[in-house]
Amino acid sequence: MNRCITCRMRVNANRAHITISYKGERYLVCCPLCQAEFERHPEKYIQLSEVKKTRH
Ligand SMILES: [Zn+2]
């Protein structure tokens, strides 16, 4: 299961808006708005997703 890196919404990998490559990792993004938001604060959203991973 994949999630949009910005809004954490479930995204089918085939239907995602785009996949962003950042520092060697690839992140799914659901829409242009989330893409713009991720590009403004990439570190913030990556950090949030890492925290959720380790806590689960
Ligand atoms: Zn999104």
C-alpha cells in the first residue's frame, strides 16, 4: 500500500500524480497541490513519514 507523502492519503501507484525522487528515495504524490507542497518542505514531510514508520 502506498501513500501520498504530503497528505498521507492512500494512492494507487499506477494512478499517482507523479513520483518525486529526492535524495535517492522515491515518493508518491497524489496531485499537483501535494507536489508543490512537498517541494516547499521536503524535509518536513520525509521526517513525518519516517516517524510514522518507526512507531508502527
Ligand atoms: Zn496528496
